Amino acid sequence: MDEFALLFRYGAFGLFCLLCLVAVFFDLWKMIIPNAVSILLVALFFANALVLTFASGYSVAWLSHLGALAAVLFVGLIAYRFGVLGAGDVKLLSAVALWAGFEKNLFGPLVIDYFLFDYLILVAVFGGILSIALLVLRRLVVGLLLIQSSPQNITLPRYLLPREHMPYGVAIALPAIYLATKMPILGGLLFL
């Protein structure tokens, strides 16, 4: 692998992680994931795949990655239709699925031994932990507000309010950063 390709891969890895953290920040701050984050993740994938293909001879399994994007987007749109996920969550999940693809995990099995399935299981586990933590935190906040003498002067983040949606972008982005170190197209070969 030439020096340009190596530098590009480190840059792509850093930018991938940064974009995931931006998604977490915005989801916690405004309960929205900007479209620019998902668009940049998709554009970064294609740029990285082209550099890998032409500069280092790495063979990108295009159908695997595009198929993962299509499958997750399809299921995500159904989940969006029934109010399970927000639109930003579906777009972010699909963009990360493009990176994961249906490729086999060569660096040791995490759960099922395929990146996309491992990723989706990690998202479900992180989402469950986040849901339980938010339920407990919401009960504590409501209890503290009942004890307060003037609770009307307190401003809380939306996700701490009862009956608000969960910032699921956190559960989508954090496993993506973890898995980024294992996927060969992103960081897997950099961190051996």
C-alpha cells in the first residue's frame, strides 16, 4: 500500500469517527441527525473504496456493501413508517450499513461473524441499554422535580422529558465507531 493510500485510510477512519460523534452530539442536543452527516458518510465510503481499489489493489465487494445499504434502508423505512425509528436514524443506520456490508469478519467473530449482523446486534444492545438508562434517569428527574419547590424554572433536555423519543442516534453511532476498527475497508487493516 503506497503512502497516499495509507494516509487517506487514516484520514477516512478519523473522519468516519468524527461524523459519528457529530451525529451523537446533534441527536443529544437537538434530537435531530443532520442529513449532511449521512451524506458525507456515503460520499466518504465511495471515495475510500475508490482509493483502496486503485491505489492499493484492495478488492471492494461492491454488491455486498450496496446490498447492505439497500436492505437496511428498506427495513428502516418500514420502521420509520410505524414510528419505531426517526428519519435521521434510518439514514445514519443505512449509511453505516454501507460501510459494514455483508462481508465476513476475518478478525475473529464478534457475534455472528458478519459485519452487518454484528453491527445491528450491537445497535440493538446499545439501544436497549440506552432505553433502560433513560427510563431510570427520567424517573429520577421526575422525582427530583416533585421535591423541588419551583420546578417550573428548570429547563431539561427533551430526551429527559416523559413520553419523548429516545435519541437513538447514540445507539447507532457508538457501535459504528467500535466496529470501524474491525472493518477491513475502514480501519481493520490499520490496527492489526
